[in-house]
Amino acid sequence: MTALLEVQNLTVAYGAIEAVRDVSFTVDEGQIVSLIGSNGAGKTTTLRTISGLLRPKSGKILFAGESIDSLEAHVILQRGIAHCPEGRRLFGRMTVEENLQLGAYVRRDTGVEADMNRVYELFPVLGERRHNKAGLFSGGEQQMLAIGRAMMSRPRLLMLDEPSMGLSPIMTQRIFDTIRELQSQGTTILLVEQNALAALALSDHGYVIDLGRTSLDGPGHELLADERVRAAYLGEN
């Protein structure tokens, strides 16, 4: 398969503290790839660095074969990487439609309205309430909107940070079904998810990040069966 994203020996520091140390992984085009690990392992920092919100101390980030680790965040978005952050980060006083329009702010083509309608097809509740303010929505509905907003940039790679956080089991399943549907429509997914069981069951490949380092990787179904992963992240002894 063709590598869409390559992270090579990435180290990221907050002052003197290294949050990510020598992390390496690859996301092949068309795959769902998960990063799993305990809180504070460096997963969110890794995504923020890929999207240009943080600068690496060392290492390389290649997207479609080109280095992006020195580019500004809006340029990385234009290149085709969208980041749906932990906590959703919606504009609560703005409507659904306004939030979606902001997701397309780097675009200059004429397909924005068609893509907005695609989001409404994917999440009908957003279409029904397109003129309602985002802050009035439930957690699950806000997560739908956050994903929809990220998709409005027409990304080749969609990075999702903890999309099931705070959601009911039913809504969590719906979000994961949507991730699978987005993959079937041609979007490559990089997923950070505390629900390791659900993430690995969904993923083509997974990487375990431990204390800021890549400690283990393999196909999702193989990591699910790995005793070390099951003991550390799936609550089994």
C-alpha cells in the first residue's frame, strides 16, 4: 500500500519536558490507523504536531511524500489533513451551518454547498437543526458536528482525537459506524481513542504509545489478541 502519512522519530517538547520521544508510525492511504495508550502518553501531542499546532524538536513528518513539519497549520489543512480535536472545540454561539462553513474556510472552489449537504446526509439531525446554535446540542450531536466541520475541508487524512469521549454506548457505536463509512468513501483516518477495544476492532493497523514512545504495533485484530495490550489497555489480567 502507499504511505500517505509517515512520522519518523518524532520528538516534541513543552519547554524542557519531552512529551513525545522518538515516535514513528505510518498511515497507508485508505486505512484506519489507531494510536492507543494511557493518558499522558503523547497521543494528542502527536496529532497537534502533525496538524501544525506544535513544532517538533526533532524528527520528520511526511504527507504524500513531502515534508510538512515546518508548515503553518492552515497550509497543512490546505494540503489535505483535517484535525477533529479532543473536546470538539465548536463555536457554541454559532449555528450548525456557520460552524460547517468555517470548516471550509481554506477552500476557494464551488463545491462547499454540496459538501455541506453530504454532511447533512451523514448526520440528518444536523440538517434538521442547521439553524440552531451548536452550544445547545448534546455531546453526541456536537461530536457529529465536529466531524462534519473537519470533513468540510475535503481532507485526504482525517485525524480524530477521542471522538467517543463522554458519549453513551449507543452514540459511541454510531460515531464508530460513521468512521467506517467515511473510510468506505475514501477518507484515510488516524484515530486517537481511549476506548482501545473499539478502536482496535475498527482499525486496519494500530500503534501503542507508551511514555511518549512507540512501543508496539500491528494489525488491529492482532493487537486485540496480544496479552500485553489486553492487560495494559483492555483491563484484563
